Amino acid sequence: MSELSRWEDLFREGNLKELSLGAMKVTREHFGNSVFLRGLLEYSNYCSCNCFYCGIRRDNGRVERYRLDDDMIYAAVDSGFIRGLRTFVLQGGEDPEFGTDRMCRVVREIKRRTGDAAAVTLSCGILSRESYAALKDAGADRYLLRFETADTELHSYLRDGVSLERRLKALEDLRSLGFQTGSGFMVGLPGEDDELILRNIRLARKLELDMIGIGPFIPHPATPLRDAPQVPLEKTLLATALLRLFCPRAHIPATTAAGSLEPDGREKMLSCGANVLMPNISPVEVKPHYLLYPGKICLDEDGLHCIGCLGGRVAAVGRKLSFDRADGLICKRRDRVEAGT
Ligand code: SF4
């Protein structure tokens, strides 16, 4: 039996103790005790898509919609940069007002203001290969596009007709253009069993991702999945530990959704192999309107103040915060192989 099959069996048995011990050994080998910070900026909650699980889906008429203007984005980046952040993640719905030209302008300006010392990560959904190429040319370093589930039928259903194939094609475009590429999935979607979670983890490994975001599915009351049962956080913790063992070099965030489900959910993810935290540096007045799921934490706090709080939480599990921009290890290795060094 291979090592990975043995870990899979421990996952099926629900043996969190063994899995997390193994995951932490691997995490320390590759990242030491560091937990890397990424400043998250939610620039728009308009979305032309209608994903069944998402609180800001197009058809949710109860959402108060907002868009940050460019100066608000730069002000948040400037404050974060002064505080020491060296990665900014710009996340929004698929919003036509933030077309390719505008996003390129924003990326260029962030790079200029930070003297190229900060990495820019984008998370703006599926775009054409040409748009991705333009964003790369403008200076974007990384791109996040979760596949959410490896099951083709469940994917089309949850994404209101968008196929998994289309999403994987977008990820391939991103990787071939030289982006550090991130994806991920939710744990506990309706219709999901342990074998599907294992397929999600195997797909993440196959995609050789630099970053993998996973988190518990939390049913939102204004979506078609409002009555779906809440799966306990433990399942996400088991998946996090197994993911670390399958993808030793990937950056794995301890997601806000875990902290929303249980007060120490992020610390628990850190103890299962996660190595990234993402303080939300969006202006406090818009934070309550970017609710992909209910019960989201830290809505009335300035993200920069969150950094102090996160430092304490990280120390409580024997780790330390790092402001390093921490580029993707897999991408770096790929570059070295291609350069023949
Ligand atoms: S998950 Fe993303 S693409 Fe889907 S509706 Fe929500 S914001 Fe839009």
C-alpha cells in the first residue's frame, strides 16, 4: 500500500490525530513555523454569476451592492504596505464594470506604488486567455480560481450551468501564462461524501497548485441551498490535513469560513497544516456586504488591527506570523526546471 493510500484510509477512518501529526511534520519541513499574511481586498460584490451556494449571487436581491473606486483600493493597499503586508489579494464577483482594462490599470498602479515589492493576486473569476495574458503583462503575479468540486455534474448544478471543464481550462490558461496558480474547494456541499472529498484532494494534487484554499460550506439563507445541513468543521480539518500530505509545498490558508463556524476554527486549520492567514483589509463600511456565507467574522474591525489579533492566535498554536511575500514554491521549482538550473 502506498503512503498516500494509507493517509486516505486514515481520512476515511476519521483519524484526525494521526493525520494532523503527519501534516504538521510536512508543514514544518517546507515552511518552518511561519504563517504568511495576505491582505484581502474585496473590491466589488456585484456578480453576473448565480452560483447556488453563494450569498452574493446575481439573483440575491437582498444584497446591498458596492464597488470600491480605484482610489479606495489604493488607499487600502498603501495602508497595508506601510503595515508590512507584501501580498494583496484583489477579490470580487464577476463584475463587468471591472473589465480587463480597468483591472490592468489597478494592477499596474499597485505595482508602481509598492515598487514591485508586493505580490498582486487576483480572484475575479473566469476570463478569456487574452484577458489573463493582459493581466499578467500588467504585473499580476498570482490568480485564484477555485474549482469547488471535482464532480462534473455537481459542479454544473452548483455553478448554474458552468462546466468543470471550462474552469479547469481557465486554470490551465493561467498556469501556462506563468501565474502562480491557486484553486480549491468547499467541504460539506450537499451530495458530497468522503470519496468525493478524496477526489477533490487528488485533483488539487494533479493540478500542481501553488495555493489551495478550502473551507467548510456554510448554507446561506438567501440561496437555493439554504436548507442544506451544516457539516461539522471536523470534516474540513481532516481534509486540510490530508491536503497538506498530498500537496506538501502548496500554500494553504486557514480560511475565515472555518473561523466563522467555530471561534478557533482557523487555529485548528493551522494545526492541520495550513500556513497562510488572510486579514480582510477592505474598508470597514463595505465588509458586511460581502457575505458569501452567513456568520462571517471580523466584519466591524479594521483588517490592519486584525493582524495583532492574528499574531496572538498564531502564537497560541506555536507558530509565528511572517510578512514575507512567500511566492509559490511549486511555480519557483517549475521555473528552475524550465531554465535548466
Ligand atoms: S461564487 Fe463567485 S462567481 Fe459564483 S456567484 Fe459568488 S461571487 Fe459570483
